[in-house]
Amino acid sequence: MHKWFWLLLLLSSCTPSPSLSLSPSRAALGEEVEARLGGMSAEGAQVFVGTEPATVTMREGNTLRFWVPNVAGGPQTVRVVKGTQEARASLSVLGQVARDRVLLRLPLGQTPRLPAGFTRVRKDDLQACGFALAELGYTGETLGRALEELEAQDPAYKADPESLWSLGSLGSWGGEAIGALQAHNRGWGGQGVRVAVLDTGVDTVIPQLPGYDFVEEDDEPQDAFSGGHGTGAAGLVKEVAPQADILPVRVCDEDGFCRASRVVRGVCWVVQNRQGPTVLNLSLGGDTPVEALKLALEAALSQGIPVAAAAGNQGNYGSPAHYPAAFDLPGLVAVGALDRNLSPAPYSTRGAYVDLSAPGTALECVTPGRGQGQCTGTSFATPLVAGAMALWLSAQPNLTPAQLQQRLEENAQPLPFPPQEVGKGMLDLSQKP
């Protein structure tokens, strides 16, 4: 009797969990996704994307279809639940993206083969990053399936959405709080280091090197954004690293939209034109990751260029992951924002990817035409960290990006808050370099 009981218990424990596969694996809000189940029937099953219930449009055998509900972009867990059974899979939700544009990554020098529904807008051989990037027009209605269809043309093809990122902004007490003056008194001002500010452009009120404008495709990256987002960011870099050189790269338009394609080309342009120690400041981002940008940032990091990236301003809206800050790349520092009382700013996005925090609320900052304003957001905590990177590289120019990140984190001021809110703590230059 006992023998059969234990045998049945053993057999029941070996029963495999239900499995789930999704097609397509990427889909925009409102698009239909097919779910194939293993080990359970679709009859009566409910579907959840993240925490939101999804409308099921078809059930047949072990297959069902559902519409993607209104959730944040980026990776979301899909759960198909039936009684005590549950199957899970990951869906990449295409959130803030252009529905009529697609990015195609392909080998250098290759002409893209395009299926029906696609038109070639432009193509660039990004030699410094090791790939070509084609911007394609798309006239269809199912963006997720379009990405799969493109990749099916050639094993070397990788398709991305054209993410429409923003600046996320809602000088200064911030520099004082992080100990920038003490670093200056020790002789470190960022001398010999370039900080590339990929933003709305930089007004000439900020001393700068010749840069490039990827919005208007010329060599005059002026700041046309109301209030001057890129100008404010560059000014905060200079507050921390007054002897660093600003390299302005305009990738965001006058309305604050930062197309991922421009950001990719901007990063590769910086890598291509690198002269000596260089830092990348990315005070931008959004909910939908772009693999081409991850590769471009990997190319930058491999060339010794560290990256400071804004963690995002969605703390009051559930803290969806913010890209490119959420990319797990050694040497890319994701920066959260603090209020004046050195507590996490309510707007600052929380997440396991947050590496470091810095003042980001009501910072005095420069505006175009030599004006003064107040800047708030992780966008403006980030250039304080970029400036700190320049100080460290002026002191130790041979530091790798990963080593530099380690130095910043080791010397951070501990804060009594969870790491998903403040990372390793507040940026601190009072003792080192």
C-alpha cells in the first residue's frame, strides 16, 4: 500500500508544468498575439499581460489569441491561467514607438531586401559600431509581425522598433551636495576629457567643441527645445567638471522627441570621432528597448567610453523600466534623482537597474541666451554623474568604464533607502578622486 502511494506521489511530482509560446514575441498595444499552450487546454483560460487582463479573441484546442492591453512598454510577463494551472512567457511590448517606422540592423555594405509593405528611407554604414542601420517606412498594421517578417529575410537581419523616447524633464545645490568643490580644490576639473551630450543640442552660451545635428543633418547642433534641455544638461556637466570639453550631439527635436535611430547614429558618431578620454551623457529614454542601441553602447564601452544614463521619471506611474538606462552593461551607470532632503524624488523611476543617485530636483541651470532656470528630473541628475566621470578620468585616464563605475559606487554616500530607489547611494566627490 505504502509502496503504491509513494510511486503515485513521485509520478505526480514529475508532471511537467504547462508551457507557453507566443507569436509574435513582440507586439504593440492593441495588436493580436497567438499563444500556444503545452500541457493544458485553452478552453476557459484567462490571459494577463503584466497585471492587466487581456481580451481573448479566439480559443481552439491548446491555442488562443489575445489583444495586448494598455500596459507599459518593454518586457512583460504573459500568464495564461486556468484553475490551478498557469503557463508563463515573456512578451516584448512595443510601447512608445512609431507605428510607421522600423529599424533594420544588417551587415556593413549590404543592401537590404525588403518584403512588401516596407520602403527604404535611409541607410547608414556605422563603421565605428560594426553594422549598417536602415530606417524603413512601414505601411502595415501589425508592427510585431512586421519585425519578425523582416528578420526572416536573412539570418543576419535584426529588426527594432523606432522608439520615440523623451527627455523626461519635469545647477546648483546639486554640485555642492556631491562635493564637486572639494574635488576642484584637489586639482581635478575634468581636464583632457570630452563629455558628449546627446540631447536637444547645446546653446553657444556653453563653450563647446564642434559637434553634429542628427535632426537637421548639419554641423550646428543648436538647442531649439523650449527652455533648452541639452543646454541645461551641458551646464550641469560643466558645473562638476569645469575643465571638461562639451561635445554637443543633437538627437532630439524641438518638441523633445528623441528617435532611437538618431540616438544610435549619435552614439556611433561619438565612437567614430573619439579623441582621448570621452564620456557619454544620455538624459533621455523610454519604455521600449532597441537592440541596435544596446550594440552601439557596447561598442562605445569597448572603446573605453563610459555612459551615464537617466533612470527615468516614471516613479509615480509604476516605475516601468527605462531604456537605455535599464540595459545591463558594465560601465553604463543608471542614475536616479534625489530631492533637496537627499531622499528619492517621487518621480524618479525605481528598479533593480538603478546604480547610483544624484541631486535632480530644482537645480539651478543655464538656459539658452545666458538665462537661468530650474531643472528637475533624472535628466539633470545624470549630467552630474557624467561630470564626475570626467573628473575621475582626468585623474585616472586609463580606467575602463567598468572600473570607473566601480569607483563611483565604492565612494558613494550611503543613503537609508532601498537600492532600487537610490542604487549604491548618492554620488560623492568629497574624498576622491
